[in-house]
Amino acid sequence: MGTDMRMTDRGGHDRGGPGPGEVDEPSFTGLAERHRRELHVHCYRMLGSFEDAEDTVQETFLRAWRRRESFAGRSTFRAWLYRIATNACLDLLAKCRPEPATGGEVRWLQPYPDRLLDELAAGGADEPETVAVARETIELAYVVAVQHLAPRPRAVLILRDVLGWPAKDVADLLGDSVNSVNSALQRARAGMRERLPAERQDWTGGPDDAETRDLVRRYTEASVAADIDRLAAMVRHDVRTSMPPTPGLYAGRDTVVRYWADSGFAGMTGLRAVPAAVNRQPAVAYYHRTEQAGPYLPLTLDVLRITGGAITEITTFHSDRFARLGLPEHLPANGIG
């Protein structure tokens, strides 16, 4: 049917086999699980929280099973799940999402490991446009900007610009008119332009880019040595740094350097680092040892945004994220890793 094709512009197609209302629970679960990762990423974009996204996907599968008889085949099973997931996100946002803090902070922000994003890439389309959209819309700056939109315009933006849904299908999902959806999309795009870095198209490549690798290496070495002067030379004049969920957004090289100095970072010893990658951005995981013979324990994760050979944003996450990211629980006192 026409709707089937339109709803899968930027994803896989469901073909053949019995409908979800005609199978038992294990078979239904098998059908739904094929879409778990992409639904999780969708909910993550909507919510900004890895854990909230996990809970919402579980709620999506529960709702889908309970409403399986309502699947009439007017769209793909995949599109039907996206409808349920989007509404589950909107319900959660209506109940408990706090307002963003003053200054642009998103304190509930959590990182998304590249190793899990790779699962999505392995099963999806590989057209350059599709790959670019998937990458740009998972970077932290995009996810943060989305969180400043009201929930319904946020859903419209993601469904239209990320998933490629037609305005009519978005209107059907939200119970709204096409004109209202188009208007909401324009407002959402305007809001995103205000929040996203102006030079976004000039961001460097991912962790495999040679220039990026060299800068991350030098940043890592300077961080382990607690050398603030070397770090200051690598950040741009308008660098921003934050540490969700801890309050505080520091902007400008002088302010950031002063924050590092006031926090006592210059006197820190016993650090080691492991390269990482989250949200399609380079990252560095730090471990700290306080006893001479003890192991190095998880400390923090720095996620970097790099523009024109300089670091323009550092988002630091606490060590409770390490297990989710597949990072080691500790590093031995001697040797590597």
C-alpha cells in the first residue's frame, strides 16, 4: 500500500508473514525486538535520557501487545510501533519532564554509546544522506537543542526531519491538521537554529578522522598530566563545558580555565585514560587511583565537540555511565587496560 512505502523512506520495510494480531506472545515479541534499537534511539532523541528511553521502549512493547488487534495493516508494523513509541514519549514528557535550566543546561542528558548505534547502522540503509542525518541528529548538541522544544513540536521535528515521515502521517499520529504540523515544524526548525552551533556543518569527522585523533590524543595526554596551560591551548575562545546532572554551564576559554583551576584540577595525580566514542563523537574515559597499589577506578567521561581543529565543547559525565558504555569497571595498577 502507499502508506507502507511512505512510512519507510529512511528505514527498512516489513513484508509478508502474519500480522501482529495473529501471533502468540513469543512470536509478537520476536517481531517487535527487530525494531528495539531504532525505537530506543528514537525515544532517546525525544527524551535525552538513555534510561528513560529504555523504559519507554518497554512501555511501547507492552502497549503494542495489549493493542495488537488494533493493527489494521494500513501502515507497516514498524511505523505502527513508532506511533506507539512517540505517544509513550509524549505521555512521559507530559508527566515528569522538568524545564531546561537557565543557560541552556539539560541536566537529565545521558550519553549514547557508539557500539549500540553501530547495531542500528548495521541493519539500516547506507545511503550518504541517511548516514549523515543519523549521525548529525544523535550528536549531543542536537539532542540538547531538541530538549528545549515543547514536546509536540519536538515530535514533529524528529518524525519529519529525522525519520522522513510525510506531514499527513505525522498529523494522523498527533490527531492534528497538516497545516498545524507544518507550522509546528517551521517553529521547531527556527528553535533549533537558535540553539545549534552556527558552524555545525563544519564539524570534523568522527573518531577515525586523523586530525581528530591527533587532537584527542593531545587532549588526553594533557588531561592525564593535569596540564591546564596545554589544555587551554586546545580549546576555542568560546568553548563550553558542562557536567550533567550537576548544575553549571561554563562558557568562554577564560571562564573554563578558571573553573579548572578553582576546582583543584592542576594538582590532580593518579589519572589514566581510555579512548571511547559516544553519540558519534570522540570521548575520553578517565580512571583515578588514590592508593599506590590499588586499581584505577572510574572517574568521569569527557565527550568532545571539535570544530576547525579546536575543542568547542566538553560535556563531562559521571562514572555511573561507564557500565552502559561498555567501559572497564577498573584498570589494573600496572600494565594496560
